[in-house]
Amino acid sequence: MQRVHAQNGIVTQAWSPIGGITSYRGGEKSTFDDPTLLDIARSHGKSAAQVMLRWHLQQGRSVIPKSTKPARIAENFDVFDFELTTEQLAAIDALNTGVRGGPEPDSITLEAFGMAIPEA
């Protein structure tokens, strides 16, 4: 899709670029615990979330991560002082199983997934 988007002047946007609801709804597998991402994160002194955001950015995608926690929002912005190597990009690419990790987008409703935002 990204290649087709680029041919048509469209910037691809990463939906749930760091795991979304699969990260905080008790799923059996969290991207934050992936050994490949954790190894890459350690090599840069960053978090797995920051590595995921940087990967999207270096691949030319627009990323809009969501958080209600000020510290995490600040962490999400702190991704412009390092760059992933070609090997690291390839290692992250290789994590793709072709299987959606979260629910189908049409099933996302306030009733099913809404949560209070304490600061609102």
C-alpha cells in the first residue's frame, strides 16, 4: 500500500503505531516485550516504543501515537536523536507475520473500547 500511496502523493499513516489496544488490554503478546525490539532499543538507549516509532518514520510513514500519560507523550516525541541501521530496519520488518494483532478497525467503537481519560 505504501508504494501505491507514494505514487499518488499520499502519505501512509500508521494506525496504532506502537501496539494500540493490544498493548494495554491484556493481550497474550505485547510488542513492548519483543526481544528484537528490546535489543535494538538497548543499543540506542531507547524504549521499544521509541524504536517502533522511529522505524515507522524511517519507512516514510506518518505516526500519531496515543497516550494519556504526559511522560509517555514526551517519550514519543524523543525519537529524532537516533537512527536505525539498515540491519535493524530489516530485523523489524522480519517481525511481520501478516496477521493483524488487534481487532478489525470496523469493530472499534466507544462502547467496545472506550476508556476514561483522567486529565480530560
